[in-house]
Amino acid sequence: MRPPMGFRGEGKGGPFGGGLDKGPARTLAELSVTVWLTPENASFALKNGFLYIKHGETEQRAFLCRQFPFDKLWEFISVLDGDYECIVAEISSFTLEYLAPRSTRALITNITENHLDWHGTFDAYIAAKENLIKNTEGAILSPDTESGEALIEKHRPRGIFSGRYGFTELLRRYPFAERIYTSEDEYLSINGEAVIPVQNLAKKEAHNLKNALSAIALTDGLFNTGGGIEALFDFSAPSHRSETVAIAGGVRYVDSSIDSSPARTSVTLSAMPRNTHIILGGRGKGLSYAPLIPPLLHTEGAIIICGENRYEIKAAMDGIDNLRERIILCDDLLSAARVAVRIAGRGDTVLLSPASTSFDAFSNFEERGNKFKEYIKNITEGTK
């Protein structure tokens, strides 16, 4: 029997990949898998534009994902052993330029300026993301940005989820929605009925609450989500996503190398304490750095900028005294790490959240994050 297909599109990263072996509900809750099949230990990944299949110890490169007919996915994977229950995919905006997949559920987490170096314009970026919901049985969208509001008015989706508005307001604005998922009054709720107390969740930051709502919305009504809800209780972020990588000399070092856009860094920094020193910079995407300004004004630490676009980021802050006087320019990540360790005091946080891609010096954000961990370990030896 052909399984239900649930596609989640985020469009925040470059080529994406992954595979987990912890069960379908936990996979949905962790929101980090590209394609995952249950119950057998088979995983799929899209890397550098190619589809890879791993089954046991064997990994096979299949074909270019731009030419890959996603509606034929089940025919392709049926040659593998196992009785699969569902397929979950995270699809980049790059890939969505070339396909509009058929799916049971399709959810767009948010729409803020990103990847303009690829798409050219913000409208083209939105159009690519919109392909995710053109052929789905159940679109799920968020009104938390103006672009999201516009897509809701255009497509009148089955589901609405929001970390900004309450159920009553959303029901008034979108009476056509069958299911409304909100975070309010210390609960995650469905249609105004409490489902999970926020205090029970391991990750309580605003963006992680919205990620939890995404997982609930994708699984709601398709199959038993009890396991997914339990997974949220002990969920910890995957590597390079607000990951504490060291505590040395009373200073906490956090790797959020995946933050490759100003919007994403803005969210991460907003969840950090005021005494945070941030490391920015890499290769730009042609985006405005204005989203960095508000959260930076609420911090007191140094603004350490390195990489190819360091002067562009600095220029965005030069007109603001409170920011300009805190800027330290460095040539590369190693020198930035050295500066951060030198100036951070007990009780401070050092955050790598570049607001830029890694491609000026590294092959991907994982390599950048791993190098940051290595630099911090080597520099702080003897200070723990």
C-alpha cells in the first residue's frame, strides 16, 4: 500500500540531507530529517543536488534531484525491503524552483528574505516556496510574516499555525481554517484546546515553540502522535543549532553555524542573554542586514565580524553609535574565536551565528561549526 507523504519545506539552507533511526513521530518532532522511512533502517538524503539512498551499509547515488519525479518516489523505494508507514521530506527553495510535489501535508515554516543570491528577487523566492503547497491535500501556513499572510489569503489553507497570534484572533481572521495551532497561555494548543504545557518542553524559546507547532500540525490526524508529543519533552537541538559546545572559564560558547541569513540570526540572538558576544560574517546572499539591528541593540557584548562580507555587515551598523563602538573586525573565524575568548568574562556567552553562508572559507555550515568547536577547545585549554 502506498504510504501517506508529508513534505515540509523550509528553504533555509543549501543542499540538504539526513536520516534518523528513532521512529516516525520523533523524526517529525526533531524537524531535521530530509526523507525518513519506517520501520526499516533505510534513509534518503539529497546532497549537492543528488538523491542518495542508504540501506544497511550500502549507499547509492541515484540521480539529479532537479530531474527527480517526487510523485514517483514510492515506486522507486518499493524495491527496498520493509513495510513503510510514511515519508517525510524537507525540501529547499532551490529544489522547489523545479518541482511542485504531491503530498498529504505541506507546511512552510516562515517566509523572510533569504537566498536572493540564488533566486534573484524576494518574489521569486516566495514563488519557489509556493510550489510546495500547489499539489497538497493539506496546506499549513503561518501569518507571522506579511508574505505568509498573503499566501494564506491566496490559498485558504487547511491549517494555520502561529507563535504570534492567539486562537480567537486567528479564527476571526481565517474562519475557513479547519485546524489552528497556537502557542498561548503557556500551552501549545489545537483549536483553542491545550495539548502540551510549555513548561514540559525541553526547548522553550519562541522559535522552538513554533517548531513544535509545526511538528504537531504535520502529524495531527494522520496517525497516532503520542510518540511525537513525548519526543518534544526531551528534544535537544541538532548540532550547529544554538548548540552549547563548551563552558570554559565561566563562559558559555554556542555554535549556531546553520544561521546563514540575517533573519535566522535575529531569531537566535533574540533568545540569548544580554551579555552575549556574537561572531558574524562569511559570504553574503545579497540580503539586507537590517534584521540584525533590533536584537543587537538588546545585547551588550562585542560584535565580532569576520569573513568575506565583514565590511558590508559593518556598514549596516556604522550609523548606530551603540553598535559601531562595539564592532571588532577580524580576517577569519580563527582570529574571531581568539578575540571572543580574550574579551569574554565569567557569566558571558559567545555565540557563533554568522548571518551568512560558509562558502567563503568552508564547504558547508557543518564544517564551519566543527572548526569553531575545534578553535574554542584549543584556545581555552587550561581555562576550564
